[in-house]
Amino acid sequence: MILRRLLTICAAVIVTTAFVQGQPQNSEHAQNTQPTFKAHRLGESAQEFFSIAKMEGNEGMLSTEYCRQYFNDPRVKKAIEKAKRRSGEGQPLPAALMNLEGCNRIQAALAGGNVDIELRFAAEFDSGSARFVAGRLASLDFIVNPLFNDVVEDMTAKLEAKPQIGVETIQNSVGAIVKRRNASWTLPNTVVRVTELHSLEGGDIGTTVSVSDPEILKHRANSLN
């Protein structure tokens, strides 16, 4: 009798374990399986993004800390008040307010808003912009130094998927006709496109990278309807 009860208990444990292992992954775990780009993941909250985002040219200071100090700077407060008084005069903003819009946009993202933010507020990227929708990272556009072939190879390994390769003919800013290669990957909740970047003389000078989550971007589009 005791042996039978022990066998019954063991069977129940095995069934329960199998049931738990067979359950769908929760959304947090699913998000953590997404590829990272400069340590960031599409779908992460603005709080997560700005917990590591550094301010360009400020010795590794977090952008949120930079903005906190910025808003508390007496010179900035004075410049803001002066700009308010002259708001109808069409005068350019003083140098002290150069980062005002960016810091305001960070606050909007942290508050759950829809906003685009320059990536100089996330110095882990060289340049570009990040789009937040309802306070979540929806897309990134940035430039990297490695050339197109190297970026395609690295991205293929990162995404574990083969790209679609294309060539487009464009006219550059000086009127020259050039051919530009691109590669794209379409995965669940992640679309990636990389494009080679040329100098005016036609030499390769880097690669542009665009990553986005169509479902999050769709949320922004629907909210505007």
C-alpha cells in the first residue's frame, strides 16, 4: 500500500512537471529571447532603455541623470523663463536650451508617450533615433562603422536567419547615380534592414541599420485614427 502511494505521488509530480514545461512562455521571457542591439531590445520599456542609456559627451553619465541636473541648473531655468517671455518673437533658442527638447522627450517616453528621441541621448549608438510608442521601444535607426558585408554576416548570425538581398539605384546629393545594396530580415515581431552607406565620391563609409517591431508601431498608427 505504501509503495503504491509513493508511485502515485511520483506519477503526479512527473505529470505536473510535464504540464508546466509545456505551457506557453510568458511575454517577459519571450521578450528576453529577442535579439539585442547595443544591449537594447525592441519592446523594452523606456525605463529599461534609459536605465543604461548614456548622454553623449558626458563621461558615461546616464541621460536621465544628465536631464535631472540640466533642469535644476539655474542657468537653464533662467533661459527657459527668458525664452517663454520671448516666445512670440521668433528668436532662436539660446545655447543653454540646446538639450531642452531632448530631455522633455525623455520625460514623455518615461511617462508612456509616443515620441522620437535622438540617439545622442543613448551614446552606446553612434547616431540616429529611437521611437517609443506608449513608452515602449518600437524602432531604432542608427549607423555603424563596419561595411555592408560584415554587418550582413553579423546580423545573419544574430538573427539566425538568411536575409533578402537587394540593390537600389539612387541619385545622391551631388546628382550622381549610384547603386546601393541592402539586406532585410522579417521575423516575428522584428523587422531589420541594413543598407550600405557611400561617401559623395562613392566609397563605402559604413552601414545604416533599421530595426522595428511592426506590432508596436501599429499601435501608434491605430491611436492616431
